[in-house]
Amino acid sequence: METSKIQTLVFSFMDKVGISRTQSDAGVWSAYIPEAERAFFNGYEFLHFTFDREIAERRRELELICPGSFLLRKIVDRLVEIPKVSRLFSNAAPELPATGNHPGELRVLSGCKAHYRQQVLFHFRVSIIGDQRTEQLFSALADPAKHEISLKEGLTGIDLTTFTETADPALPIQESGEDLVRLYLQACRTLEASLEDRVRELQTEADEAFREELEKVQAYLEDQKKELQKKRENVCFHLYFFQKEEEIDKMVRELENEQTRKIEELKEKHALKIQVSLINAVVLCIPTLGLPTGQTATRRKRDSNVFPIHLGSPDRLEARPAV
Amino acid sequence: MMTNTTTAKRGPGMKSPLVQINTVGESGIAFQVKGKAFQEGYLFLTPEMHRLFPFKEELSSILFVDEAEVVHSAIYHKGRGYMVCLTFGEWWEKSGMREGDQIGIELISLAERKYKLSRVMPESARAASDVDAVTVSMKPAADLPIHYTPGNLEVLRKLITGDFSPYAETGLILQGEEMNARTDEQDLLSLKTCFGVSAYQHQLNTVHSVLGRYNGRALLADEVGLGKTIEAGLILKEYLLRGMVRKVLILTPASLITQWQQELKTKFDLSFKNHNEIPDWEQSDLVIASLDTAKSQKNQKSVQKVNYDLLIIDEAHKLKNKKTQNWKFVNSIKTKYLLMLTATPIQNDLIELFNLITILKPGHLSTLQKFKGDFLAERDKRIPKNSIKLRAMLSEIMIRHRRSDTMIKFPQRFVHTQTITLKPDEARLYSELTDFIRRRYFTLPTHNNPRGINRLTLILLQKLMGSSTQALKRALTKMISSNFYKDDFDDSLKRLLDLANNVGMSRKTEVLLELLGNLNEKLIIFTQFRGTQDYLTDLLRERGYTVSVFNGQLSQTEKDACIEKFRNENQILISTESGGEGRNLQFCKVLVNYDLPWNPMRIEQRIGRIHRLGQTDDVHIINLSASDTIESYVLELLDKKINMFRLIIGELEMILGNMHSKKTLEQIIIDIVTMSPNQEAMKRKFQTLGNKLERALKTHQDITRSQEDIFNGNE
């Protein structure tokens, strides 16, 4: 990512959380951290930073913000928590309806009106947290008109030369009638289905690793307990055996507490968690020639790396209002 | 705006034509549905049903658990008065439901937004015991531990309400996400933002092993000088950048806190706070503290409450005894990952190693009795039997590299000590000053004599004398002109100043000039004092030498410029103690100690500017020492007794650690100087100290040999 983009991202974050900054030298900034944000910056009141590695090399007291820096990672994680949705309009020519099962056939379309039909692009981040942490990015394109959800790994880059943020006033935006909540749930379900095999594999590995370590820890602590109990049995020969017994009982209790604590730590360490975050969503408005009622559209060809899922039966392709 | 369209807008107060309520309870409801909406995933709520979902948010995640303990995820759209769940239809079919059958929803937990979903059988078909029992064990729908971030619904809400932001903002965050996502499992993100870290192969291997095979819990036991701190720093940073770690605690000896903080900042760009700088342990994410402070009564409980992600213990051999507070305390700290650093995991016997490993992975070396039986030889507690088996077990938890295993060339240090005989006037000044200090040291400021000279000042005068007459003159002049010492001290100070003014060029300076006349390469001259620095700078420049001057008064830009000029043009750099920290001065191979600090670690730090991992040539250290001065005794201790100048980087700390003294070496020296009634007594005390240092060195050598036997024996 270019330095200027990182700069924009960081300054955008600072503006959002109310951190004022000044440029104190060429390529060097100073920021005052308000109290509410100091915990995020590890308690520091002032932040002196640069985006330039060469400057940071010479001036090690500066915080370097660049790809690979811890602070940048934290900032991106914070920004993602701010929900964002955008809408873009394609400036391509309106799409024609599909020709059905008779390619090459001459059809006459009448009564069609050009309009924007809407697709929703959901961007997800999937974090798989166990003993390691991996993250994957996914895009799910929900096309209500075609009742399809296309899932692919990675984020869908939008070609901004073919999209704009301003609608053509001549084209109305047609409501698909499709329930957005349902679309979102279906996108999530599609995502889960694609992750299932991998997650099961990881779960099995995590369970095995946990069991292995648990056995060792339990065996060790049980043996320690037995050794203490043996000592307790022999304590009757000791002059102050009451006192000794109490001491050993205390040690046994401490051992049991330790056992509980260690097992909890192990569980926490090996617990597999999959966190799905919806980073943001983009509504894509595609100019289309509308169909008269009754005519249906056929399926489009899919990209090789997508997993299309039909939302309903082919008989229900026509958009209808949500109930 | 893309909104859900309906033929008639429904709100929460309106009755649903698709639902008929049969019974309403305090925490449950039974109803019938009409039509196919439910099977298609929609449940439209009546006012009575809304009461069962008293949530403020526009969109809420709800979980339904059916009788087969399958969990169904739904989203409740409060504004629209309905619930969407993709698997209502599946449940309908599996339960054998038909239109007209009753559905029951019962609250399980409001906090978790969990409800029971069931088919309500007619009275006659229900067993009496089932009526009140709501026992549910949670299981995800597909048995997958998937959690959706609560913030997802906020995005959804914005989508539904058409609350759009400019794509520039959305796109920027996507780019940030792509940047954070790692494309290659083998990539180390940490290397991208390190400074002055040339990670050697053995260090990279250690990092990969800890992150992978050792799952974040390991004993880093490389030999001295191989960069364990660098390894720990890389691992720490890697975990932070991968988002696997947020709360980190580093426990070190108190004397190393500042060094750790500086290294983490200068090399890894990580800002750690020490325990004095944090409001409380829970709130601070990156903390470094001494073990003693952390385990103190004041702090112990607070530290034990925190769930750390990573705990790093430096000098971990201090945890060799399971019965000590140190061991028990560290064992009680909750942490997911743990790194223990020590070059000497075994000092006296193998049980020490067992105790260290037990903190890392209890049970890994089985129980103590079994370990003793399997591995402890009867005669020598340091040498194991079944060493091959022991080494195999250790290899799963411990990483140890020897210098000889790496391909790194370690440069040698060559020491040249120039012993100087003071000229008569210098010797007289030195003697009178030392007597003055000895007399005055125990004369503290009192009510009757509030203008006593404090001890620090007296010691400073002694050190100044050991550096140069010019530095001493400057200090004495200031003290006299300050009027602070207007009493009998004033005359003594004036006398000393007169003696100092009568000293011409010191013998030390003459020796330095002779040296420079014979040297034709770059060198660094270290001194503790600005007075000496200014004097030498003027002197050398007058004689045509090209000199760069480095001290703490320079701005950052000036410091950069100074080092660059020294690198590219000038022959000599005269520096005070702040010289070159974090900067690469390895292009220089000769170092002159014009004076000697009484703290050997500071001498080590001076040498470390040019002699460190990465230096390819041998370095030469020249010490200028006037005989029968305190500096000469200190030099004798360090050079003759512990061979300090020929040690491997890092060995000095270990040797001094073997003295087990509560006072630092400098403090001991100050005590000797101030408490000796005369020169002879002082010499004897220095000799005793020298013997202690010799013993510490021998202990160190014994330990080093035994490590070699245990970890690499029979090779």
C-alpha cells in the first residue's frame, strides 16, 4: 500500500477519534492523544511518528507507521469496527435480458425500461484463532435478480473507471424486493459451507493437541498428588504430625487449584474460534433493461473460482416483494 | 435506497395475519402459523411476541435451540417486526410439522439471546414431566465454533437504511485489510519493521520453531552472545502483528529494564512501559517490570489477575528452585504463551532444569521422582544418565545454539593498557583531593552546618580527577563561584583549584598524543565528562586532527550529521556515554577509554558500540590508566581478575550475577574509596574484591563447562 494511502488511512482514523496533530518536521508528525484514547496507544500522551522508514532509522524515538508496523495494524482493526456501506453505479451500457434456451433466436422486446438493478457485495474477514491465527478475506456477491450468491476468496476490487458514485438521473433504481437481512444470512451460510471442511480439520487437530497436553498435565499433577498423599500417610512418624498434615493438605489444595488453572489455560490455548466480521458492504447498481412480467432470466455462466448458490427454485426467479 | 418493500408497512404494534397466538406465558409463547412464510424463513411477530424480545437495537442476533439441540441463527428486525432464519424451514420439515401445528418459543437466556424452539404437542400427547423442564445443551448448528462479530449487524443496518458513505472511505479500509492479511505462512512480518536487526539464520530458525512446533512456549537457551533478546523480540513482534497477542509482560532483573526498553524501541519499534509508568497492570498492554517488583505484596495479586497472552522471563535461571517465591509467583501467572531466556538453564544440578521446564509445560519431563530415577546420576547432579533420551525430550521444549553451530565469525577484542605515571604536581593534586574527600564524606549537612558538600558531589570530584585536571578545574570553579560552600570548605576548594591550575599538560594527554601519532585509522575516544571532552577537542584540533564531537546536548539532526562526518571524513570521534547508542559504529575498530567508569557495564556498553554481532574485524581497546589511582585498581579488577576485555558479549553480566551481591560493583567501589582510612587500606580492600570477582569468574567457567557436558556431551 502506498505511503500516501497509509497516511490518509491513519489521518482519517485520527480525525475520527479526535486526535489532533501537527507536522513538526519534514516527514515527522506529533499528535496529542486525548485521555479517552491513551489506552489504545499504550498509555502515551504524545505520539511522534513518521511514515518514512529512512527518517525512522535515523530517529529511533519516532514511531514508524508503515506496512508491518504494529500500530498500523491496530489502527486498521479499529477502523474496521466502524461500519461502512457504500453505493456505486455502473456506467456501462444497460444489460440485456438473457435470451433463454434458444440462442440465436430473434426476439422482440417491448415495454422494457432501463433501470438500475441492485446487487450487494459483502466483504468478510474470517479469523481462525487457535494455536495459530490465520485470516482470510472473502467477497460474497448477492444478486437478488438472479437469486445467486457468488463467493470468492479475497476482496473484490472494484474498477472505479467503470463505476461512479452518482446515479444517472434518467435511470430509476429498482427495488429488488429481496429481503436484505435474508441475503446477508444466505451469504453467511454460503461462507460457512465453504469453510466447513477446513474448520473440521482444524478442530480435529486442536482437539488432539489439547488431549495430548491435557493427558500429560493431568498425569503429572495426579502423580504429584499421590506423592503428597504418600507423604501424608508417613507423617504419623513425625513429631509434629498435626502440623505436617495440615501443611500437606494445604499443598494438596494448592495443587488442585493449580490443576484447575492449568487445564483452563490449556482449554483457552487450544480452543478453536472462528470469527466472521462483515467488514463492509457495497451496493452495486447495474443498468439493466427490465423484463415484462412473466418472462424469466436464465443463469449466467459462473467464474471458475466462485461457488454459486441458488436461493430458491428456478420457478421463483421473478422478483417479488418481501412479505 | 435499497429497502425492504412490503405492500403495507408493518410495525411492532400491528397484528400479523400469519400468526395466531394460542398461549402466552411469562417467558414463552405458543402459536400457529399460516401460509408458507415460516417455512421460507420468516416469522412475523405479534405484539405479544415482541415482548419476548425486548431488545433496543434495530437488528439483533437471536439463537433458537430446538429439541435436537440444533442451533438456528436468526436476525430480529425490530423496526419491521419480523425475524429471519434460513433454517426455520429445515426445522419444520425435520419436526414433521404441518399447518395448524403449534410452535413454542421459550426464553432460555436473555443475556445470550437464546430461545428454545419446539413443537408444542397437544396436552394428551405430552408427558407430565416435560412441562417445566427446559434443559438445553448448546451446540452450533453445524457443530462449528463460528462467531459473528456483533458489529456485523451495524453494517447491515446501514445497508437497510441506505446510510451510505463515500467509497473512498470504504475502499481505504479494504486496502488496509488486504495489507494486514498475510499471504505467506512463512513470511515474518516482524522483519519489515525492525531496525538494525540482521537476523541470523539460527535466530530465524528459533523464531519459526517457537511460532510453529513449540506453540509459543519454549526455553531459549542459546549460548551467550547469540542474540536471545533479538529472538525474543522477533517472536514478540510477530505475535503482535499476527493479532495473536495483545497483553504482554516481560520480567527481567531490575538492572536490565532500561536496556530492554531501549532495545525493544530502537530495534523493534515497540514501546513498552515499565511498572512505574502504568496506572494499573490490567489496563496496560505492553509492560516490562522486574521480577521483584511484580511479585511484591503490593503488586502480586494484580499481576495474577491479568490474563496475559505472552510472558517473557529474562535470566530465567533465577527460577531454578521450585520452593522459592520467584518460582511460585511465575508459575501462578496466567499466560497463553511463555518464553524463558537463559544461557545457563543448569547451574548446579539437573533438578533446576526440571523446575524450569515444569513452568513451561508441566508433566513434560514427567514427575520429579520419575525424572530423578530416569536421569539423575548418583555421583554428579549435573551430568545426566540417559542423556540422549533427555536431550530428545528437551528438544521439544528447549532451543539451544552454540556459537560453534552458527557460521558467525566472532571478532576478537585486543586490549592495550597504557599505564601512566602521574607527574609530581598531578600526583599531589590527586592525593590531596582524595584525602579531602575521605575527610568530608561523612560530614553531612547539619543544622549548624547546612552547607556541607553532599556525597554524590564528592564522588563526582573523585571521578573528575580520574578523567582530567581540566574537568576537575571546571567543576571546582563552578562550586566556588556558586557561593554555596562559603565556610571552611571554601578554602579547601580554593586550594585544590590552585593546585589544579598549576598542573600543565597531564601525562595522560601526552600519552594520548603519542598514541595518535602512531595510529593512522579512525578511532573513538570515550570520556565521561564534558569538561574533558571540550579540552581534548580543542587540543586535538589545534594539532591538526579532524575531530567530531558527540554528546547528549546535540539535537537529533546534529547527532546524525556528526556520525556521518565521522564515518566519511573525520579521523576521531570524541564521545560521552550517550555516544552512538543504537547507531552503527562498526566501521571503527579502535576505541580509547580516556577515563574509566567505575561501572563495568558502562565500559561494556562503550565497547559494544564497535564490538557486537555483525562486526567482521577484530577490535582494539586502549585503556589509559594512571597508576596508584582508583581507576587503576578498577582496571586491574576488570582486566586481570575477570579478563573483562576478552569476554564474549554478554558474559560480563553473567559473571557479575554470580557475585550474588545486593550492591552493584560501582557501589562497592564507592564504599571502598570512601571508607578506607588510607591508601594501603584501600588497596587491600580492592584485592579482596578482586578475589571475589575471581571466584565469580570461576563459577561462570564451571557452569559453562557443565552446560557443554549436558547439552552436547559424547559428541
